[in-house]
Amino acid sequence: MTAAPGDAPPPVETFPNARSGVGPVVVSAEELRERVLALGAVITADYEGRAPLLVGVLKGAYMFMSDLARAIRLPVEVDFMAVSSYGSATRTSGIVRIVKDLDADLTGRHVLVVEDIVDSGLTLSYLQRYLHARGPASLEVCALLVKEGQQRAALRLRYVGFTIPPDFVVGYGLDVDERFRNLPSIHACTGVATAR
């Protein structure tokens, strides 16, 4: 089956071996689309007259950031960082390592960090301190998902897509061991077979 650009992705059932480790839908593709459009409208109003620099946290935020950037009706710039606190595990280690730093100078910029999921909050807390030290005019966070009751660090999140139960989730950019990022909805992860 070949999809034309702009066509909806095939349902998860058509992905080879997609059901191995993928549980029920937590946030549907339609809910994601509607919420991203709503976040884009609020961000557009909040940043009127300013061009925000969207900083995507790789790899998990790539789909969300792409959709969010298109929903913001202002000129935006984008840059990416990669940080690691999970490795191939399903629980954060609490040790943050910057794998890829930004190319852009943040001095005097209006920076909006685009994060896929906030779990313990330790990685994001570290990232906020790290970026704030680089002199932005403003620094805010837009998190697609926040796991309910899991935060071990005090965070100020300006924009939040959804609050979800504390289960491990995959899809819409989120993975387990680099798999399931391309699912159009967000699913609970029920366990993963070792074969790739």
C-alpha cells in the first residue's frame, strides 16, 4: 500500500508485528491533532511580535515539534538537542548526558523547549538550568505529555498537551529500544519481545 503525501497513516494493525508489546491507546491520533492545533494557537497568541526559537529534544519530540511548528502562525526557528537519561531502559536513570548540543546562540532569544514527555522531571530540570545559563530573553517549555504523579523535580511547564497515567508509552515519536516511534497514536507499552 503506497500512501500519498498528506494521507492519513495506516492503522496500527497494518504495521508488521506492531502488536508485539503495544497496548491500548492512551492518546488517539485525532486527540493529538486537535491538541497540537490548540497549543499552536495559544503559542501564536503568546508570542505575537516575537519569533520563538523552538528547541526540540531528540529523538522523542521530533513528530510533536514538526506538527507544533506548523500549527504556530508566526515565523519560528528550530534547533535540536539530544539528551539521554534512559538508554535502552524504560525508567530514567537520573543521570543526564548531552549527546547533541544546540547550534544556535540563545542570547536574547525567546526559547521554547519542545519536550515529548515529562516523567521524573530530572532531565528537564537539568536542561532548563543548562539553557537558562546561555542568556535567553525567555525560556519556556511545551511538553506533549506529563506523567501523573511522577515528578521528582519542581518544574514550570507553560504548555502541556496531556496528563497521562504513569505507564510507559510508545508512539508519535516515543519509543522503546528505538521501536514504535512511527505509530500514529500513543499507546501503553505492555512489554516488548526481544526479537527485532
